[in-house]
Amino acid sequence: MTEKLLIDDIAERCKIFDENYAEVTERIAIAAKKSGRRAEDIHLLAATKTIPVEVINHAIKSGVTLIGENRVQELLSKLDYYDKSATRHLIGHLQTNKVRQIVGKVSMIESVDSVKLATEISRRSEELGIVTDILVEINIGGEESKSGIKPDEAEKIITEISSLSGVKVEGLMTIPPICEKIEENLRYFDQMRNLFVDISAKKIDNVNMSYLSMGMSDDYEAAILCGANIVRVGTRLFGRRNYPV
Ligand SMILES: *Cc1c(COP(=O)(O)O)cnc(C)c1O
């Protein structure tokens, strides 16, 4: 039998979601409990890049309350069709010149990786008379290829961002290096937890450390055990993507 490479059929994707959703929520509940929290304390963000809006809306009907898109263009092209009962986050890298298009269209931008970007989000938010919630993205593995702030610069940069009146820092986000072993992931997740706790303890004005967004399909339970309260899961919910982003 040849392996089927593409799953284009909406009904088939919905079926994959149905098969996966209960298990993912169950595992989240167990990990939450193990980490001394309640299932409701952990937010499952469905990472919906490349997933057709019909499938996303099926997921929302089934109980998903938070979705995340990577690309401004993709999000805007789907915007009119999303079931609006779910909250939307931007989780992908954002270029300064795209900020104008996205501000006001999502309730949180998780991928803020510079004062320059935060300044532009703040400026555009003020124009609309809103405050945009943001997470600061940390490059916890110090990888050249990845965006995100160096951990040892996080406090300084968050303090700078905190003076901007059109944005509100609500926590931290990270995409750790791809690891062979789960123990290596745990090390990065632990470092994130420590940074999160350190920055919380500084009690920087106008900064909330409410959310720690980390963990994806292969490691969301480990991330929860290390303190994550947003996990971003795509493949484990919707199946393998037809094309990379
Ligand atoms: C795609 C993506 C995810 C989810 O990845 P999966 O491995 O499919 O679960 C999470 N976070 C970000 C930023 C992503 O781009």
C-alpha cells in the first residue's frame, strides 16, 4: 500500500480531529493535575496553520476555544470565515511592516521579539484606541535560526516594553530547539520556568506574568509539568500538515 501523503478531504481531517481531541484534552487534564493545577488552568491552543477553516470551525464546535495562526496573510484570508466564538492569537514571526494589518484582529500576539516590534504594535494599537496583549518570545536555546530574545536580556527588554501604553505584556512564549530526548526538552522548559518566575518576582509595572506558552505536539505534557499554561498543538490534533509553513 502506498502511503497517502496528502489529506485534503475536509471530512477526513475532521475525523482525525475527533479521534485526537478527546485524548489530547485528557492528557492535558492529567498533566495539569500532576503539576498541582486544574485542567481549566491550562489553555489548549489549536495551531491551525494550513488547516482549512471548515476543519477549524468543526474543532471550535467540538470545544476548542483558542486558535493560533502563524502568518498574517493566512489569518486575514480566513478571518471572515472563522467561528468568532474562539479567541485568536498570532503565534508566528511578525514583521514590523505587517503590524498594521494584524492589530485589532487577534486578542494576543505571542511572538514579540524586539522593542522595535512592540513599539510598532503599541503605536498601531493606540491609533485604534486599544491595548494589545502580547507575550515576549524567548529564544531559550540560543539558536541563530530562531527569533526570540536572549534569556539574559529578557528583563531589560520587558522593562523597556512595559513603558509602551498600547501593549500589555502578559507573559512569555518559547519554541525550544528540536530535541532527540525528552530530557533535553525538559531542561529548556525548566529554564523557561525559572525565567518566568524571576521576571514575575521583579513585579515590573504594567507587566503581568500570567501566561507561559510552551509545548507542542510532541512535548505538551512535559511543558505543562514545567509550568506551561498555554500549549500550542497542531499535528496531534489535526494530523500531519499537507505543506510546511
Ligand atoms: C506549528 C506551530 C505549533 C504546533 O506545532 P505541532 O508540532 O504541529 O504541534 C506550535 N507553535 C508554533 C509557533 C507553531 O508554528
